[in-house]
Amino acid sequence: MPAPRTYRDKPVSFVRRSGRMSDAQERAWADLAPAYLLDVPRGIPGTSVAEGSHIDPAQVWGRAAPLVVEIGSGQGHAIVHAAASRPDVDFLAVEVFKAGLARTMKDAAAAGIHNLRLAEANAPEVLQHLLPEGSVTELWVFFPDPWHKAKHNKRRLIAPEFAGIAAAALAPGGVLRLATDWEDYALQMREVMDAAAPFERDFAGDWADRFDGRVMTAFERKGIAKGRDIRDLTYRLR
């Protein structure tokens, strides 16, 4: 009889920092989590998603609407702006850092946003176990951790296995949007996605145009200030 699994058998694409939240963030978490934060069934790790724990998006958001998921939403600037700009679309922010989630909830509440939910969880497990297959209209991965040291490249999110996970989560014709300021990661992203049979390029030339639905964030400004080129990629599920 095999020994029971006690933890993940593959590295995740993040290191969860244990920074203390401010008093305002603690209050936002306590006051706003019931309205915004999904109750995610867990496995052993604290950021895991238990297998077979699918939600019903129509029930969660109270309607049937296109669903946009952002992986690594950080402080929530991009997704809060998008949710405020597109009230006819539902949004899900996936993040593991509580301070960022608290800030996102606080800003969403201040803007009177009701079409946004948050998941404190490892993103691939959200796509595999929490969201039904074919339920996502767009999937955003903006400025993921580049894990720029060669020995850590295996922790990068955009890899062949992720392409398969994304394909299962997206609806037919669904869109995967990527952006990074690290040239070698951009090249890896493009190589991985070009080789992913379920997807086709949704851009001409070497790189996609900058997605005009993405607001300028601290990550992007930092990359530009350091002289890095921002690379966008867009792929559509066949």
C-alpha cells in the first residue's frame, strides 16, 4: 500500500512571505473577506485546493457572465481597474500573499465593485480543482516571478504542464494573456506556448501589442526604469 501524500510533489512558483499586515489590512480582511474571498477547501499545504472542490461560477457571482482570472494579482491594481471598467464581466484574482489580497478587497470595496472575487491559493490548483473545465474566458498572467537564476528556472509558472492546465480551464476560443519584463522568460513563454497544440498565436510578428486592458503597475514601472523591454504574448485556445 503506497504511503499517503503529505505535501506537494512539485515545486510551486512562489515563496510565501510571512510579512505582517498593517492594522488597516487586518480590518479590511476581517470586514470584507466574507463578501470577496472564496472559501477554498484545502489539502495539506495552506495554499492548496482540495481535489474535487469545484465551485459554480454562476452561483458565486450570482449570474452567468464571462469570467476573467488573473494569476498573481499582487496588490490588485490591474484587476480592480478592470472589474470597475467592465461591470458585465466577472473577475477572479488569485494570489497567495494576504497583504495584497487585503489591499485588493479594500480598493474594490471603496470603488463599489461587486463583480470581483478573490482566491488565496496556488493558481494551478485553482484552475484544476476549483474552477470547472471550460469556465474561463480570459486568463491573465502579468509579471510572474521570473526565477531568473538558472537553478530556479524549474519554478517558473509558464511551463508545458501549465499550458495543459490553462487549456482545460479555458472555454473554446478563450484567451491567455502573458506579460513579463525578463527577456529570457519571455522567450521561454513563447517557446512553451508555441509548442502547446491546443493554442494558437493571437498576434503577428515576434510579440503581441501591449494589452490596453492592463493598467501600469509598480512591476511594469520598475522594469521600464531598469531599461527592460516589456513583452506581451497572447494565445487563443483553438
